[in-house]
Amino acid sequence: MPKIVDHEERRRELAEALWRVIAHSGPQAVSIRTVAAEAGLSAGALRHYFQTREELLVFAMDLSEERVVGRMREQSRTWRPEESVVERAAGFAEHMLPLDSVRSAEFQVWQAAGHLGELDPRLEERWARQRGLYRQLVGALGGLPPLEDPEHEHPDPWLETWAAFLHTFVDGLALQMMVNPAQVPAEAGRARLRSFLAHVEASRR
């Protein structure tokens, strides 16, 4: 009887192999050949799933987003009522920071996929989802009711301004933590994030 292959699972295994290549050797090492070798497949077998390096990076980006969203959903079900708004907001934003090996690999995938630019068919969707997250966090810090459509511009200029600032801050902090972890270790990154969020909260008073 021929072996039944779960193609979606195989694609995920290939994306994880891509993450390992990036974690070991950096985004510049990604190619059909290196990822196939990491996955224990031939380059020809890999091309049954991904024709180009760009397709592989886009899929890995999609999968990393799924994982981040999954962790955030789990967190939303387990938050403690005694936590401050700043602490809860920090817990969500931390999923975007390279605080451990998993999130570091995800960040490097995002970096590599970011070089695709317009070759990423979901570039604008990704941007809108990220900005939507920061709008929700800023809205919570400002005591606003839950946003009905966080992926679209909000009429409150305070929220829009601080969502843009927070988006930029978290991206920049993540990059510093990856480039110079000796100067910005995990605990320093966490502390800076909370300080910034507290500043956002105070600006609404």
C-alpha cells in the first residue's frame, strides 16, 4: 500500500527546517538546497511543495504568525485579574520580541521574509494585523472600549499616534536585542518595554 503523505504537515516540517537553517547560519544561508538537506529531502522533493526560495520564506512567515497568534490567544485565556494593564499589554507585546530561541528564530524569519518586499503577497495584510495589535494595546492602556476593527485607522488621533510609536518601538527594540544581546539582554528588553508602556498609559491622563 502506498504511503499516505500529509502534504500540509510536510510543508510545516519544511518551514521548521528553514527556521533551523536561519537559527544556525542566518537568513543568507536559506536556499532550496540547504533547507532540503536540513529536512532530509532532495531538492527535487522539496520543489514539489515550494518552487522557489521566496515561496518557502512566505510560508514560514505565515506559520510564524500563526504561532504568535496562538500564543496570544492562550495568554488571553489565562491572564490574572490582579495584573496591571501595563503588565498585560507587555505580555502580548513580548511575543514580538526575541526573548528565547523560538522567538529569536521567528524574528529572523520575519527579517528574511521582510527582504521580499512586494514579492510577499500578504505584505499589507501582515502590516495591518501588526498595527491592529498595537492599536488594541494602546486602547487598553488608555482605558478605551475594545476596538471593533483594530486593523483600520481609528478616529482618535491619540490612539493612532501612540500605536505607531509603539509599533516602531517594539520593532526597534527587537532589532537591538538581536544585533547586540550583550547590551540589550532579555531582562533589559522587558524592562524597557514596560517603561514605554507605562509612558503611553500616563500620556492619556
